[in-house]
Amino acid sequence: MSYLSEQQIISIPIPEKFRQTALEFAQEQPTAEKAKQVYLNTLAIQVVHSYLTMLDIPTELEASYSWHPRGRLVADVADLLLTGVGRLECRPMRMGDRSCNIPPEVWDNRIGCVVVEINHTCKEGKIRGFIANVTTPEITLEQLQSLTVLIEHSHLVHLRQWLEGIYTNNWQSVEELSSQRSTQLAFRSKRVRGWELDTPEKAWQVVEQLYPARSWEKSLPMELLESFTWRKVGNIEVSPTTDDYTKFTEAIAHLLKTTPEEETRWTLAEILWTLEPNHPAISARRIIDLGMQLAGHPVALMVAILSKPDRNAAVLLRVYPMGNQPYLPPGLQLVGLDEHKKSFLEVQARENKDDYIQCKFCAEFGEKFQVRVTINNISFTENFVI
């Protein structure tokens, strides 16, 4: 990526009230070095906040970690929360510097980083550029991208932020969408792949199908194993049971975290969606009603993401019928495209056969992709980044 020209650098005045806020935050700090760090961080955040406000990009300044006394004290943090998008790091540098230090504690859980050059009088901030992913403690000016990339980035759906509980407003939880409908929705079924899940005991029988010879026992911590008693048929132990309902969901959530096999993990996720839809292990799941975008066709797109131990992510795309429709309209297509608009996954609904269609894939954090739902030459498209 090429170094930004002077014409692309945005200059923002730093008014007295910005400096006063920065001074108040700095005076709370225990050392002069920490005070200087917080002072410059606070100026950089306010400069970026002013710029995004001019662009009508909504932010939540007071919800940022950097705007809480403890957040400023315990970490070198300069984040700004973009509403429904995620946290943008705003790092200061001084005039004449050619690089900017980025502490490791802010490399993760950010949609990117903006570098702000603060002049010697602290009365002007120049936004030098944007970088989407930081993996080193120092970035140079030559690494920065244009601010147009930041603007484009702010309009992506950031799935990594879903893992942090940050969602764009048009994506609802399944429960929110269900509460708005008087009819039973297909995705509220108590069945997973033909198995009934109306009780925890039945759900655990599914788990036993996934882990032959009770191999799941090796993955559970002793305190969970000790909470189970064994149901017997004759003299044979056939399945565990417990009076503590939460122990079932805890056990399934633990297996979800430790199991490497993707299909098994998604089945465990579906069990949790049924038993405890708001469980934090599977909360990064959202749905959108596409009826208005697809000329009234009653369908919904669900997207879910699971983090993986190797720092990658597993993504599930699924389209359901809505209302009283038992099946998807025939010919409806669900397509996944990479950032170069090349299809990497595609599935199509058959006539009177599919109560949903889906695609699954794995991707690295920072990867972009596009989802397209199409029927009769009418399509809905959404852009995502992991």
C-alpha cells in the first residue's frame, strides 16, 4: 500500500475543550509517563471522533474502553466505538515521526487502527491513514492506507465484533425476530438433523451419538463429570442425567470449545441454540428478514460465527423460509463470494424439499467476503469481514 500524499491527510483543529478533557484524564494517572500517554491518546480519539461525526458515521464515545477511568489506567488503550461496527483504535504520533507504536493489548478486538499526528502545540491533529490489521508493535507511515478504506471498512459487517457482542442494528437475534411474528418459524424447531431436543436428556443422547464409546468424558473437567448421575437400562449405563439443568449446557459448551471437528461443533452449537439460545458460547448468531429486499419473498438469512483455537473462525450461512411457508421458494440461491467477487460456495433450493439451505466455511481474521441471496433476478447482497 502506498504512502498517503499530503492532499489525502485530513487536518482537524483541536479546540480547548478537547485539551481540557485530555488534561482531566491525564491528571488521574499515577506517573508523568502514564499521564502523557493518556493525554495524547485522548486527543487522538477526539480528533477521529470529530472526523467521523462530519461523515455522519455514528460513534459511542462514552462506551469506549478509553473513556472509562479503569480502562485508561490498566492499559494503553485509545479505542473509539463505532455504533454497530466495532472498536477503532486511534493511535497518536508526534510531528516529524515516521512510525507509530501500537501496544499488543490493542491488536485484537479492533476493526482497525487510525494514526493521528499531534502537532507540538497540541492544537491540530492530522489523520495520517488507516490500517485494518495490526500484528507488530510499530507501523510506519508507508503501511497506512487511504481514509477511504476506513470509510468502506465502517460499512462492512464485522463478524469478529459479533464475538464481542457488537452488532449492526439491522441484524437481529433469532428471539427478537421470532417475537415479531405470530407464526412459528422454521428455525425455532426443537429438532436437529431429525433428533428431538425437547428435553436436556434427549439432547444428551445426540451428544452420545457424536462421541462414540463415551469419548466425550475425556474432554469434560472433573467438576462437570461429578455432577452427572447415570441412567440405567437393566445393568447397563446408557446416558447421564442431572437435576442441574445448567450442567448440561455447560458440558455442551465445553465440548464446543474443545472439539476440533467442524461438523460436530456446529451440531453442538445447534443443540445450544435450542436449549439455551442466549448462551455466550453461541451468541454470535444473527438473522435478517429479506422479505423487503427480495420483492416480498418470505425468507430470512442467518449468519453465525464460531471462533477456533487456531485464531481462525468458522462461519455458517443459512436461509430459512418465513411465515407459513414450510419450504424455500424453488430456485432461490445462496452464494458466498470472496473479496474479488469470485464464488467459492453456492447452493440452490429445490422445489418443495428444502426447509433451509446453508453454506459453511472457515476463514482467517481480516478476510472479507460477500453473501448474495438471489431469486428471479432479484438479489440481496451484504459485505462482511471476519
